[in-house]
Amino acid sequence: MSNGEKSASAVWKKWKSNHGTMQSEKLDDMSQEDKLELMFECIDIWHFVMNLFLGLKLDSKDIYTLYMLKNFENLNRYNNGY
């Protein structure tokens, strides 16, 4: 399991000494261990976001509706050169 100390976790942790190096590394060039570390980091982010949704008392229907509204807005911005 991840302990957050592997080098791949520096991809989005600017305080880590190897942040710049990991930012420039291509995903295809990373080891399987580093890719797994990135997946664990994504799960941590997902867990944090889900806790925010729960704290706001949003259910799956709320999340879906808000997502679709925001996605529509973003597509309009993209299509209009935003």
C-alpha cells in the first residue's frame, strides 16, 4: 500500500524536492510502482471530494445534475472560444 513517500507522489506535491522531475516524466516512462502510487493518490483525492459531497449533503442525483449543468456550461465556453 501507499505511504505517500514514493517519488510519483511528487507529481502534484510542489513541496517535494523531486516535484519538477516528476512533473516532466511521462506516464509511459514511469515504473509500475510509480503508476500505482499515482492511482493511490487519485483515490485519496476522490475520497476527499466524496467527503465534501457528504458534508454538503449531496446525493448521487444532486451530483449528477450539478455535473451535467457545469459540463454544459464548460462545453459552451469551449465552443465559444473561452
